[in-house]
Amino acid sequence: MTEPHAEIEIGKKAPVFSLKNQTGATVKLADLKGRWVVLYFYPRDDTPGCTTEACDFTAGLAAFEGLEATVLGCSPDSVESHAKFIKKRALTIGLLSDPEHTTLEKYGAWGEKNLYGKKSMGVLRSTVLIDPTGKIAFHWAKVKAAGHADAVREKLAELRK
């Protein structure tokens, strides 16, 4: 078994991705070069923690944009599920669909979870901050949804100095 988050190392090139967003458009890391990218991984649309996180990133989006950052959430949910979640919660961030877990695995965000003694495979809530050159600037391997968007914004502001 590989070590979790083995590929996510600060200063290394971020793993490339090409995923569909909530409108079905393809989003590629290469197309975001020159901007900071906040790529956060979450388990499922419209669940309590995931809704808190998405709403917090949406509420802070203007500040992220002021820091020249694009915020993207990623989960195994479908494009259609993302579209419904965005409409229901009035989200303004982009959501990426990774039903095959390809990008989730590359970013160490797919692995064994232990909930009340029951082990299963699933999304490990985490966030990666990618700099404008495409390198990993920071990695939060374990994330609590509440307050996380603020912590990411603060770290981004610090790294941009």
C-alpha cells in the first residue's frame, strides 16, 4: 500500500488533471497557469460538512479572486449532482467531477477511512494550494470543514507576500 499523500510535496509540480465541472466544461490545471489554485477535495455534495465548506469558500470568493486565486472543489459526484448543489446553495465556486477517483488518488485524497470502527474507501477531506507556476505551495492533509476557507485564504495571503 502506498503512503497517503506521497505525491503531495511542497515545492514539487502539482499532478496534472483534466476534469469536467458543473456545466460539463473541461477544466485543466494547465489552463490555470499564472493563477493560484485552491483545490479542495470533499466527500459528497449537499452533506452538512461539505455544504459548510462550499458555502464558506463561496462567501470568501471575492477575497480569493483579489489574491488572484481560483477556487475549485472536487468530489466523485457527477456533473449533474454538482449543478444541483450549486443551484440549491447559490454557490459561485467551480466544482469538479472525478467519479473514477483519478485526480483524488493523484492528490492523496482517496484512501481508507475509519468511521465508528468501520473501514471503507472514500474521499479524505483535504486541500492543496497550487502556485502560479503549477507547484504545490501548501497542503492540508486533514481538514475540518468549518473555518477552513479562512485558513486557506490567510495562508494564500501570507505566501503571496
